[in-house]
Amino acid sequence: MQHETPTQRHGKSGPSKPGSTYSARRTLLVLTAAAAFGGFAATALTNLVDAPLKASPVAPAVATLPAAGALPTAVNGMPMPSLAPMLKRVLPAVVSVTSKQRVRVNTPFDDDPVFRRMLGIPEERIAQSLGSGVIVDAARGLVLTNNHVIEDADEVSVNLADGRTLKAEFVGSDPDTDVALMRIPTEGLTGAPLTEIPVADSNLLQIGDFVVAVGNPFGVGQTVTSGIVSAIGRSNLPGAGFQNFIQTDASINPGNSGGALVNLNGELVGINTASFNPRGSMAGNIGLGFAIPSNLASSIKDQLLAGGVVRRGTLGIDTQDLDARIAKGLGLDETRGAVVTRVYPGSAGMAAGLKVGDVILAANGQHIDNAEALRNFQGLQAVDTRVALDVRRDGKPLQLATSLREVPKALQGAELDARLAGASFAELPESSRRQGLSGVLLEEVARGSRAAQNGLQKGDVVMASSTGQFSDLGGFRATFASTPDALVLRVLRGRSRADLPMR
């Protein structure tokens, strides 16, 4: 007699049988578990119901679920590490920053109010952006963030970790280091008092130290990522200002800007500021994040509190990169360093004894590989900073020392030449210099002034002048040591260049 296999019976049509009913119930149980608990729980239940049931002489067999597992608190007698206790202290001090800016809506019929009314086009719209910030002084309500987070904002608010929203007051900013300082109210607050993050000495950071980044990436809410210090002293990022970045592989994405980079003690070591991705920042993190060292951010904060502006020191010299041809002519074996091409009268460089043709190889022990590295070094120093220079003169080593003197903030055109009356000149932003520009910026041009009549406009970049060569504001001023008969400025406006005669 031929016997039917269970599979064959299960596949037959007709009335349900006990075995078929049990199988259907088992399948329903597994699918329900998958929907409720996910694949892991469903797999566990499948293994459970597939196992043969053993009869008990006293009671019928019962399938019992395993007890819920718990993470071990220790392994081999050693407690499991966790960042949670540290983060409980840090998270309340990291805030979300919302900035709003009124932006004019331009149309082909820009000034036609009838056209705007017909199409319902408003004159302005509100542009909103998100970032992060760090409370570094709870008693005074001081919050550090990035300049680019609040730049040009008409209104800034701070959202605390517990959900409270506070209006922020702008204290000051430094675009060239991308640091900004805000103040939030400390009196009359409901709820818990403000919490601050203690600031560590970022000079003690070493490659390989563990760090944690806290911020509000993509506006999803407060987020924590971890990694190590990948490098220190990074200064070769395109488009940024003066640089001395901490590089980390902790995820830093848009919205993290201005957030905290802390060590495992919960102390602030940096302000997250940028991530690098060849496909753009919105492509996400690829393990190349950068933070402003806490020492630099604290120095900027103190200067902004003291006077609202940042004062920088300079050697008062012009330099250029050392190439193979120049190195050979100076009797040097390596093409590294910044060659002095001009020393301005009354400058710190002149006081140090620098001469044209000197090659600066190091400043305060920091290697100087090219002219940009020397400029970056100066830009990170305060006025009156004492600097020791490692120089090569005629191929021989020489040690020089001096104190840096202040970089002029602005020059009024009338002080330089009457034909420039009404114009105000300022240093070109360092981010523009890193994009290849050189010269000075026209910060303001008074309407109807002589400078305006000569065609100068606010935002122009003066790249060259008939008065002589220059690369910055100090050099521009020096070219007017004697009044020129003819004065022509080469101006960059947008993408167009023109030579404008000053009359």
C-alpha cells in the first residue's frame, strides 16, 4: 500500500485537517510577530514553533517564550564603557540655532507694484537657516557658533535641548575664523537654569584622541556622533578663512555647524564648522570633518566681548612662494618657505631686521611652507604677540624675533588721495584670498562722492593700481607714500574687470 507524505497531504484540496489547522496557526503567529517586533523576533518565534513539543506526564506541553535579553553591564569583570553619563552633562549645553533673514524678491518688473499685486508677488520673503551653538558661559548666557550660521540674519533664536526657545542677541563675529558670539537671557527663565560646557586646552589634543560631536544635522534634532582626532593644525581647505582646524572622522553634516566637539571628559575642544565632500556638503559625511580649536574660539570670544572686533597682528611684509629657480639663486637646497619681497616702513618686520630676499622657514616653531602659510599664521595671532622667526639669509640660518603690530581695519580714501574721497577700503576676506583673489575691498562708497563719480562701487575689489604693487591694505596704503600724477585702479566687479581712471 502506498503511503502519502505529509507534504502531499498538506497540498491537497478539501476540508481542513488537524495538521493543516496547526500549520496555519503557526504561520499566522510568525507573521504577527514579524509585523510587531521585526525580523529578529519573528525568526526566534519560527524556531520556537518548529521545534518538536515534548509531552509532560503531568501537564500538556506548552511553548514558552524566552525571557527578554538585557545588555551585559560587564564583560570579564570589566564594566562596559558608555558615553551616556558624560553626554547627560553635555547635551543641555548644545543648542539649535535658527536664523531668519528678510530677502527681497526680484522680478523682471522689479519696481512695478501693480505687476506684483496682479501676480501676488511679495516684495520680501523670509529665508531661514538652521545650525548649532554651544553655551560656554551659563551665568552670562554666552553662546558660541559659526559666523556663517548667523551671517546677515535679521533675527536669531536659540532652541534649548529641553525645548525652550529664546531670542538671541548678536554680540559680534569674526568672518575670517568663522566664529560668532551671541547672548541669550539668563534672568526670568522658567525651568532649569542654563548649562555650560567647560572649555579644555585644545593645544593638548593629539592625533588618535577620542572625540564626540554634538549638533543638529539637517535639522533632525540633537544628534551625537563619535570618532577620533584624525589630524591637527589643518590649514589647506579651499574657501575658508584663517585656518587651524582639528580634523575628525566623527560625522559632521549640514546643521552641525557651530556645535560642540568634546573630549571624553565632556570638555569643549572645538566648534564644528565644516565637512569636506567632493560632491558638496549636502552629499553627506565621508569622515572628513573640521572643527575650530577651542583655544582659538575662546580668544575670539574674549576679543569680541572686550571691543566687539578682532584685532590681528602682522609682520608688515610682502612674501611669495619659494620655487626651484629662486631657491637655487638663494643657495638653498629645498623649495620650502616664504620669500620676503617687501618690508614696510615702521612694521614689525622692519623692527625684527627682515630684509628683501630673506626666506622664512618657521614662526614660533611652526613650519612655514609657503607665503599662504605665513599669512595664515599671522592671521591667527593677536596684536603684540611675540614671534620668533627661523630665517635663511644668503643660505645661512638666522634667528630673528619681534612683536606683531596691528593690521589696519579700514582706510578712508581721502587719507590716501583726494580723488578717492568718499570711499572706504578694507582687507579682502581671507576666504576670497583662498580662491585666488588679491587686493583690497571697497567696503563703502558714499553716494555723490568723488569716488562714486569716478565709477567706484561698494563691493568692488581693487586688484592693482598705477601707484605700485600691493597685496593687502597695508601695502595699498604704502603705495601712496607720494601723490601720483595719474591714478588708475584695476577693479574687479562680479566677473568683470576694468581700469578706472580717478579724476
